Amino acid sequence: MADIYSIYITLSAFLAAVALYGIVAKRNILKMVICIEILTCAVNVCILAVGMSPYGVDAFAQSMVVISMAIAACVGALALALVIDVYRIYRTLDTRKLRRLRW
């Protein structure tokens, strides 16, 4: 049991590290949105790992993950709609070029 728990926590930490690297290092808004979605998946795996017991995964942890997945889907759809709108107006997704438009 402890071995599976450590595998899930390690997977969650790896996904979180990859997502945070993608958010910090990438300059494309679409890639940043995808990395935010990967980060929510890492949080969901961590919640499931914490809710594990010898008899399976706790029902409360499962319900939290299902609600989190629904919210992440809504946030992802809204973010992608905003990305499409930004691309239609400015014809770029590069944050460095969009930052210059601020002033």
C-alpha cells in the first residue's frame, strides 16, 4: 500500500514540476493554458493519493476530484475561448509581444 502511495505522490510531483516549468518558461499562451490543465491533473492525482486507504480510495476524495475535473474543464474552455479571441484580434499568442500592447 505504501509503495503505491509513494508512486502516486511522485507522479503528482513530477506532473506539477513539468506544469510549473511550462508556465514559467513558455511564452505561448496556448502552451501555458495546457500547462495549467496539467497542473490541475497533478492536484487531482495528489488528492486521490491522499484519500487512499487499504480498502480503496475514499468516496470524499473521489467526489472532490470529480468536482475539480468539472471546474477544470470549464476553466479550460473559457481560457481557450479567450486565447482564440486574443489571436483573432492581435494575430499572435506570444506574451512578450502582447505585453508591449499594455501601454
